[in-house]
Amino acid sequence: MAAVVEKNAHLVAIQWLRAIAAAMVVLHHAGYYANSVREQYGAAHADFLGVSFWWFGIHIFFVVSGFIMIYTTRDFGSPGAWRKFLWRRLLRIAPLYWIVTTVAVVLLLIFPHSLDITSDRLAYVLKSYAFIPVLRSEGDLRPIVGQGWTLDTEMFFYAAFALATVLPRRLGVLALSGSFCLLVALGRNLTSASPILFTWTDGLLLEFLFGVYLGLAFEHGLRISNVMRLAAITLGLGLLALEMKGPTFLTSGIPAALIVGGATLGPALRETSATRWLTYLGDASYSLYLTHTFIVRPLRNLWVVAIGDRAPADFLILAALFASIVFAVAVYRFVEKPITTYLHRRFAARAKPPRESSAIALALK
């Protein structure tokens, strides 16, 4: 029982990381539109709070994803484990993404010039639905829901992880690790001109592995002190601030692993009445990640009409973050959560033993 309580307490860290990562992505995109406002009125571009790496949230997501997959998957080598894993992940990821993609398609039909799509539009839309990496235009490797490019990478990770579950756990993890390292080595000279091969050999795959090994370290009882936690997180942020050149999995993946490792391997974080909102935002982080662009872009246009240069553009960023969170929480509460709960009850496997129930619940959030 003590072990279960300890693990549940550590799940709080994962939820907080999800919330922070999603908020960072919103700030990144809101910063882009804030700078477009500044440019419109002749002001210089600026970084929100002087921080230039709000985009870093996606790397936290990748590492967290690897951590959660190994943490929630206990049936390596069991008959049908791969099918159960893929089905569970598809139920979790696809429904809301398909809904958001459909909204984007409708908007594209209404405003056909809102996106610069130079490839075949029908094929582009179909591949966007199917999580197949596709070029919007030359050098622009994004589906119709732009931030969905990360899900194309995530889905490939899920497929590879599912194959690994055919083997006993230790062999499966070793096979996954060797395969990803080989793919990244083979694809080091590829460009986005080959969108599928480029995505499926991207060094970002190694960030999932960082999360997998952090999850294994956690499972095997590795713990660090609060001082080491602070040092790991500070070092990760410091490496980011240096803006080093090199492969992304090193310049961003290592800092992400340090931050996620510091948060999860340190003493358990306790949810309080003052922090419960952050945990809930972690629950809603997927909705926030997928829907915020539907808020940020129109808000930018409204800002120009209603406020213009009469207020600092940083206020636009704060307004975009607040509005995006409110909208995402509503989407989570009334769309994502009911659909996920229904599909899980309707199609998911039989209930797990108490030891695994919290882990499965985390994977489904």
C-alpha cells in the first residue's frame, strides 16, 4: 500500500509538468502573434519575460510521454499486449484530434486562403487525419492542425513501443532503444522533402527513450534529494539558456530529461488546495495543446481592432493564455473527458488490479 501511495503522489509531478508544458506552447504561439502586432505598429520584437524558449514545452511532452508509457505498461510479452496498448492509445489520442481536425477542415472550406497549402489538398487533409507526416508547403511539415506534427511523431513512437511489448520487458526496451538509435543514425542527413522518413528517423525519438529510462529508474527506486532536484532543473534551464548548437535531442532533449527527472525522481510533490488547479490543468493539457490556436489567432485580430498599440503586446500574451486555458478546460470537461470515458468503458480491456489502476488512469488523461 505504501508503494501505491508513493506512486500516486509522484503522479502529481507528471500532471504539473503537462500543465507547464502546454502553457509554454501557448505562450510560444501567443508570442508570435504579439510580435506581429508589435511589427504592425513599428515596435521591435521582444520575448515574453525575456525568455526565448517557450517552444521547449514540446520536449517536456516527449520525455513525459516515454515515462508514462513504460510506467503504465506492465504486460510486456503477454498475448495481445501490443494490440491492447495501441487500442488504448488510439482511444486516448485520436477522438479529440479528429474533432479538432474536422473543425480546421470546415474553417479551411469557409476561408480557403487562410492556409498556404501547395500540395494536393485532399491528400493533405486525409494524411492529417491519419497521423501521416505531410508537407503543407515546401519545408513546412505540419498537418492542418499545425501543432499536430508532434502527434505524428508520437504515433510512430506508440507503434514502435507496441511492437516492443511482443517481447519480454527487458528485451523489448533494449530492442526499442537499439531500433531508435539506428533509425536516428540512418536519418541524420534526411530533410523534410521526405516527410515520412524524416519524421520516423528524427532525433526527437530519442527523447521518448529518455523518458522510458527515467520511468525505469523511478520503478527501480532511484530517488534524489530536493537539493539534487533543484540542481537538475536549474541545470536543464541553464543549458537551454545557453542556446547551444547541435542535434535537438541533445540541446533540448537533455534539458527536458533533466527537468522531468528532477520533478519525478525527487521527493513526492503533494497536491494542495492551492495547487489543485495546476493538477487539473495537467488533466486538460491535451485539450489546451490542441485547441489554443483557435483562440490565439482570432484574439490577435480582435486586439488590433479594439486595443492596437494602446497597451503593451505582452498583455495580449497573458490574455491569450487565460482565454486558451478557459476554453481548453471547457473542452476537456464537456468534450474530451466524456468521450474518453465512454470509449474506455465501451471498448477498453477489463479493469486492472488496484496496483495498476492509477497508472492506467494517468495514461488515459
